Amino acid sequence: MTALATGALATASVAGPARAASVAGPARAAASSSPVDGIWRTQGYGMVISIGGGVGKVYQSAVGISCVPEGQADQLGPPGPNGVVRFGQGGVTTTTVWLTGHDRAWLHPLGSAGNIGLRRIRSLPRPCRHPAPKGPVADFDVFWTTFAENYPFFAAQKIDWRATGNRYRPRVNAHTSPMGLYKILVDMIRPLHNGHSYVISADDRHGFEGLRPGTRPWSPALCARADRVTDGRLGGPLRTWAHGDIVYAGLPGRLGYLRLGAFEDYGRGNSSYETDRRVLSRALNAIFTRSRTRALRGLIVDVRCNPGGDDALGLQVAARLTREPFLAYAKRARSNPGDPARFTPLQPIIVRPARAPVYGGPIAMLTSDLTNSAGETFTEAMMGRAPRPIRIGLSTQGIFSDVLNRVLPDGIRFGLPNEEFLTRGGLTFDNRGIPPNIATPVFTAYDLSHHRDPALAAARTILSASRR
């Protein structure tokens, strides 16, 4: 999951169960003009972007009522091949923009699987040129409108958002305290049960994020304990990268075990997407050597404790696990503020074999309700592979979209999804998760205390049997 808005043109921290990444270093602006200079409105995503003077500025837009300056990034050097212009902070690229016509362009947040369409507009919308209204009522209206214009799942979840607004708006007035407003906003989104929907109080002391009923919140303590149990069941030496987020072990019977504990922050607080991509590349090169890919007769891929991160890193792994191109998924976003049934055109995301040794044999994937966000988009991507992996464990959490991060005029922060990831057959797994082919318990208290891992055992049995 890539964080948007506070990350469309500048580095963003990731909200929700995924861990936050940051980039350090002094800003370096490039004042030269570029072909993308001008004012742009995103297709969906509720943003207006101003580019000029070597700086890109982002505005959060709730149509007709609010347009708040949200962040900016420096243009990093002159336009590159094909007119691509890079933006970022501290000399680190976080976004690229390029023209596709006089009044059309693409914006690509690094780490995201797709692009955001841009249309040139003549000037900043009027709300962007004036201070945003403040106060509890104004905050409520921006919050409600942002969900109304961007959240894709109201119909599927049978939630009447207008009725929600009518119910809660009378409870807000000029005297509502910041904490009182925070509690109201939390109550509004609690029924969504969506882990990419969150609210953080203005004083940063309180936070809420959704959770699918019957599932567990991602927990570093639980996952650390589970990893120790699993490692004890592998029966072979482990190699680790990225502070233990990437683990490989050779198993008896010419099987392999690959654990992907995250798709971000491999430097532990000192990472960008590009540095994470290089760390992952080094690990994959060490794991998928030519001799190993020829010798392997089965591979277990474990994402049971993957809280998410950058979708592009999951696609990078998928490219080492196929000999033929395949459709990972198609991506689209809410595009019409007034019509929840309107979406941007589908963007097909294709996995192509890496120009390096690849493994194309049988795979068993271990998943659970602790598999979140980019861990899930990777799982969905692998469903398009041939031969299709066998999924073992529990359904994933059910949150796929990049996250729109927003800040209300008086300081409350919130976020929400605005995209769908669709299979070749047009299915989405939002708010329900990707189900396993073979259901097994995952990290129960009994299994952990008795050092058992039924899902791992099932995967080894199935892969061993497939070779006969």
C-alpha cells in the first residue's frame, strides 16, 4: 500500500497496520521549467497539483467546500528521457510525472502498482486560493464529503453514508471539543470495518483504525513469536535480509521456504522505496540462483505476518516466480464525486519474468488474517500465475487500496481507500479477504505454546506429494 496525498509528490508515512518509512536529508530544489509545469487535477484521488518554479505542491480537495495545501516536493533535475520529471525530497525520488498529451499527464508514486491520471486545468480552483474554513462543523463536512467522494465500498457493504451524515452532523457544533469531534468521526467509520480507514486525534494521543470482524490486528509481538515457532520447524539453516523481514531456508526433499515479513522499511526507519527495492533485489539474487531454481521442486512462500508496504515490491518478487508474463490484477479508482459507480479506466498490471534466474515450479502460499495490504496485493497477483499457487491458512484481512491520507483544517488526520484491485474475472476481495484453498489454523495460542505450525506442515506435505 502506497500512501497518497501526503505522498503523491512527497515522502509519506504509511498509516494502518504497515510500518512507517521516512527519508532523511536536505531538500534540493531544481528551479528549471519543465513540460509538466501548470495546474493539474487528478482523475479521482481528490487532489489538485501545482507544478512550477522547481516545486510541486499538493492540495487536498473536497469538491466545492475545501481545498487545503497539503505538502510539496522538489523537482529533481531537468526532464529525463520521454519528458519524465522526477520529484522528491533530499534528492530521493518519490514521484515521477510525464505528459501524454498537451493537457493530459500521468503521475506515478514510487512503490505504487499503477499511475494516477492528471488533467490540466486553467487555474487553481477558488477554494484553493482562500483559507479553508475552520471549526468542528467545517471539519465534519470535509470528513464526510471526502468519504462520500472517494470510498468505493458503500454499496457492497450496504452502508448509507448520507444517512450516517444526517445522524451525526446534528451532534457537531461550534462548541464541540477536538476530542468530542474525534470520537464522532471514529463512530462514523467504525461500521466500515476497513483497516485502511483510520482517524488520529489532533493531539496525536489517540488513534483508531478499522478491522474486519473476527480477525486479529497485526501485532509485532505475536508475529515475532510466530516466526520463532516456524523457524524451529524448518529443520535447516536460515538466511536473513532486511533485519529479518526476508528469510530463506532450504528444506529436505529439494523444497524451499521464503518468508516475506513486509514490503517496506527494510532499513528500519532509514528507507525509501528505491533503497528497499535494492535490498530486495540483493536478497532475491542470493535466493534465486541459477543452480537453486533448477534444483527446487517446490517453494513455500509465507506472508502470514506481512503487514503491507509497497505493492511494487510484491510485484518484484512475483517477477522471480514465473517464466511467463501474467496479469497480476487490474486497478481502478473512484472518479466521479457524485456517482459512486464511476471509476477510472482499468489499469492492467502485468508481471513479467525478471531478467535473472526465475523459479517457475509449484508454490504453496501461507496466508492469514494478519496478511495485510501489499501482502494481499502480492497474494492476489500470484493467483494469476501458472501453475497457480495453493493457498493454505486463513483468509487475508481484505484491504488492498492505496490510502488517501488527509488532514482536517483543525489538525485531525484521517485516511481511507479509494481503489479496487480486480482479478481477471472482475472479482475484488475488499472487506472479505482472499480465501485459502486449504483452511488451517494459523498462530493459535495452543499451537504457539506447543511449537506447532499446521499450515507449514500442510504445505510441506502437499508439495512433497506433488512431486510423485
